[in-house]
Amino acid sequence: MNFVDYLLLINSLFLIMFVALQESKGDLGEALTGANTELFKNQKERGMELFLSRGTLISVVLFIVLALVRRYM
């Protein structure tokens, strides 16, 4: 294993942590039937929700970049 592999492994753990700590936005069944009309409203994230959302986004982008770097090394 080289350095990129270790970075990919650590990033994967962070990504799992960020996703696991996020709260559910709503029930999928209600979203498909239209029972929950507030699901797709523009709601601002604040505090910990904003931190987890941005952390997830950064981890996903970094994961894709590291996977591509790993593939073409």
C-alpha cells in the first residue's frame, strides 16, 4: 500500500462518519406519494447540520479525486 491508499482509507472513514451522523431529511415513502409537501422546500442548514453537510461534500469530492489518482498511478 502506498500513501494514496492510506489517504483513501482515512477519507473513507471520515465519509462514513459524516453520513452516519446526519439526520434524515424525511421519509422516502412520503416523498414519493406527495404526503410531505415540505420535503423539497428550501430549508437553510445551520450549525452542526451545515458542518456535516459541507464535510460530506468535501469528503465525497476528495474520495473521487483520490480514487482517480489511485487508478491512474
